[in-house]
Amino acid sequence: MAILVQGVSKRFGNFQAAQDIHLEIKAGSLVALLGPSGCGKSTLLRLIAGLEQPDTGAVWLEGQDATRQRLQERNIGFVFQHYALFKHLTVRENIAFGLEVRKFPKAQVRVRVEQLLELVQLAGLGNRFPAQLSGGQRQRVALARALAVEPKVLLLDEPFGALDAKVRKDLRGWLRHLHDEVHVTTIFVTHDPEEAMEIADQIVVMNHGRIEQIDSPAQIYDQPASPFVMGFLGAVNVLPATFGLFSRTEENIQEIFVRPHDLQIEIAPTANSVSARIERLMYMGWQVQADLLSGNTPLAVQLSREKFDRLHLQLGQEVHVQALKYRSFPPALPHVERLVQTPA
């Protein structure tokens, strides 16, 4: 089902949760609403679901104005962060619940439930109760229950937020695989950039109730539309435009943004390099982060273990740093808040 959000705004008291949102989602796509707490992403999801009514604007589903339709009329599956399973019902009964409410024939319900148990990789666990399952298994049951009625849209509100890092990582891959099998239009809310980058076809970055950028994961990361987007999608050094790394800058540019992996450490000086002293070394598996000080300016640099070993870097050592790639942005619009910091 294609979704069109047209000029939607929503206020709760003095808080502007969503402001003039325009968003079009293609049928069958997997879209992430990404942003910090309070940015409006869950509010937007609830507006699409019909759990909230917009103050202004409209929500269109498959070419039909659904703004005043209730959740039950929109054929939408909704999955919450904390599962919301019925504790007194078995896994099989939880999945069957929506079908039974809609008076589906019992034989059809049994077949559909068994199909979904296979789909979410819980075959053989249908007679267990939620308390007998792991967190990851309970979230799979919640997804199966949402899919049981064959919704045209699946909405997921921080679906993995209550799980530990390892289970979250496993379920991300599983959700992407599941989507590729069922092809239902899916929107999920997350504050985790890595999660959005790994799962989504398209990412909608939100901040203070507005959309900052809509693009593919690659475009969002490589071509951020604002300092906020660049900072939220990963660590970044924010440096004055006059800093010695940069040969020239555009007029009115005050700051330059450089990701740690786009800075290069060398022993000898090179063109447009600056000298710096190694203040701290952090070993991060396949890479090393070096925190440097160039005069009074801190720099965070990430380099491969191979290059780190080759250079024999040591604490207190004087090195030279060169920027391989950097970005600048025109002055921010009044509503854009800067949330970019140099990594600690």
C-alpha cells in the first residue's frame, strides 16, 4: 500500500510534535523513521496508524483519504516495543487472536497460524506461553500476530529497543529477510542509525517535529543535507573553516565537518597537513581510534589495525594529519538545531 502524508501537523499542549510533514512511501518498501527522542517519529507513526488525529493535513492510504479513519478501518498491523502479548494465551493463541476477532473460519485460522510460526522461525513453540520465551522470541510472536490478518501496512515502534545488543543485531537481519518474503509496506521507528542503515530501503531523518532528509542509507551517510543529519548518522569532527587542514572554503562557511575515518595520520608532513600529538588510543576490534590534539584543537581519527601496526603509533607521539574528505554546509535555517559534537 502506498502512503502519502500531506502537510500533517500535530501539537500536544505547547509541544509541537509534528510540523508540516510531507512524506510519500512507495508500496512494498521498508522505511525507517530515524531521530532522537522527542523528534516526532513515533507521533508520525501513530498519525499514519490512526491512533492520533492530525491538527492539520491529511493521510492518504492507497490513493484514499484515510485521515479520519480509525485504526480498525486502515488494515494496519502495529507492533510496539514491549510486545503487548497476552500473558494468559499461548504463542499459537496470541497469533490467532486477530483472526478469531474477525470471525475467520477455525480451519483457516489453524493453517494461517502454522504458516506464521514457520515464517517467524518459531515452529514447535506454539504451545508455550510468553513467559517461557526469550525477548527476541516474544518480539517474533508480536510480529506474527500483526501479520496474521494480512495487513497492507506494518508499523513497528522501536521494535527492538527492549532487547540486548546481540539479540537486536540478529533480529535486524531477520526482519529484513522477513520483509523480503512478505513484501508488506513497512515503517519502523528507531533512534539507532546503525539499525536504520542496515534494514531500511529509505531513511527519514527527523528533528524537532520536522523532516531533515529523506534518502537511501548510502545517500544519507555520504550526502547529508545538514549538520544535524551528518552528526546524527555517525561521529564527526567539527572544525573551524580556518583550521590548517583546509586549503580553501566557501564564503560564509564557519565550520567544516570531517568524519574520523576521513582523517589520515602520517609520520612525515604532507600537503595541507597539520601536526598533532596523540593523547589517547582506543582499540575497537578491527580499527583503532586515536584522539589527537593539534594546538588547542581536538581531533578524532579512526584507522585500520593494519595501518596502526605499520606506523607503530605511541601515546605522546607527534604525527601529521591530513583530511581526505570533508563537508561544509550553508548557514542553518532558523528551525535547525545543531547537535554535532567532536567525539570524546
